Amino acid sequence: NEQLVFHGTTWSCSLGQEEENVNLCQNMTCSLCCILQTSFLVSKACSAGRIFSRFGPGIYTSSVSSKADDYANAQWYSGNKVMIVAKAALGKGSNHYTTSLHLTAPPLGYDSVSCFVPQTVLGEVGVHLNYDEQVLYKNEAIRPAYIIIYEQWKRPWSVYDDDY
């Protein structure tokens, strides 16, 4: 059950900003380069300054890019954002419709059959979720496949703006 999923992240370097910027940085605060160098690590959960983890500490992804965009920071000097498209082996996921902060693994019966088939929680659209989420609790279950660097959307001028 491998799927391509989106993961919004932070970055603090100039990777991909220009054609010649193709080297990963060594800055430990650059989550993008850390993920690209070592892959995803559950131990880094909540290390980007977010303290709320709806389904406990894990690697959060979504099939919806705009959900991942909520977790991508814009660089101060370019305004660009970045997200990772990852290959995630979701295996048999446990469906949840409300927040379950206490989770550190999926409920019993949803464990993987080998260490390369992940343990996941599937956050379904419902009471507490507007978009789906997948939470992986094993590093081996996910690998970065592509990066997307994009310009942060700015609302066009409107007759409702005060500056007209």
C-alpha cells in the first residue's frame, strides 16, 4: 500500500533557489536538508516548533497538498515555500475521526507484519479534521521522493482592501 504523500517542512538554506544551488546544507535547523540527508525520523517529531500533534509524535503526511502547505514556512528573503513528496508504505491503517493525542503507535491489530511495512494512523475528515492525514510511527515506512519549491500565494488586489 505505497502512496505518494505530501509533507510540509521548514528550511533555512538556499537549496533550489537558483540553478546553481544544488548542494544540501549542513545546518541542523534546516529540516528540508536533514530529511534529504537522513530521511524522515520519528525522533524529530515536533522539532519544528509545533507542539500540537493530533495523533501523538510521528511523521505527518497528507494526500492534500494544501494541508501540507500549512506546515511549510516561507523564507524571509524569497517568500518561497517547500514541501516534500514522499513515498509512504501505509500498510493497514487505523482510521480515526477525532484527536487522539496519546498515540505513540497504532492500536493493537494494526501493527506491521515486518519492520518495512509501516505502522500508521489514518486521520479521516470528520469532527476534528478538514483534510486527511497519515501518521507514520516507523522511520522505515517513508522516504523522500521529490521536493516542490513554490511561491507563496498572495491575494490579488481587491475592492475590499483599504488601499484603493
